[in-house]
Amino acid sequence: MEKELEKGVTANGEGYAGTEWNILGQVYFPKATCDSTFAFETNSDPGQFVPVHVHPTQEEFILVQEGELDLKLDGKWMKAKAGDLVRMPRGVPHGYFNKSDKPARALFWVSPARKLEALFEKLHNMTDPEEVVKISALHEVDFLPPEAND
């Protein structure tokens, strides 16, 4: 059964259909979902991050809306500031880190949607990072060993 994109507006600071997820302390708001894409907003406090991982079946993008993010993209460090777009082809290792002293807000989207929304639903309020890694692998997100974050 195909999931179609529903027309409309998802308000700033809110999730699609009122949904909000807490994933290891970061707040995620789904913005739009259908088979071809899944968009979500993240709010990262200073020191928060998502370790280096790979999406083998999806292209991913980040549009930084506020603040700045340090990214490890294919083994190289780079910085993205408000207004910058980050492009991450499928299969390329990447992670993002708020190393600044201010919050960061960004719009992420993946194409195709695949299993990412279902993953976020499962990870909501989970507190065990090892379990997060195991469940992520079942949803086509593969985390690299911790040394990949150095």
C-alpha cells in the first residue's frame, strides 16, 4: 500500500499530527512523510550529537535553521551554519555534533522514506544506547564503532 504525501502545513515547533519524539535527549518533530520522503526537525542542545552512521538505502539532507553543527562526513570534519544545506549520499558515513555553546535547530529529510519514521517511533524515550544501535540496524541505519566519531 502506497503512502501518499498529505497536503498542508506543519507549524514551526510542532510535529506532523502533533507528534514529538525524544531520542536520547534530543527533540525530533516529524514534518512530512510519504513513501518518497520523510522530513523531520531536530533540536540539539550544546553537546548533543548523533554518532557516525550510514543509511545504505537513503539519501539524506540537513538544512541548518539556527545555530551550527559540526559534521563528520565521509571521514572529514566540516561545519554547517544557519542557511547551509548538507548533502549526504546513501552509503556515506556521517554524524552530526553540536559542539557550540548554543542550541541548534535543523530540518532533515531522507529519500526514500523507507523505515526511518518507524525507527523514530521505536526509539522514542529509549535510554539504552546499545539497544538504540541494535534497533537502528533493523531499520537500515548502521552505526559505526565509537572511534569513527574522533
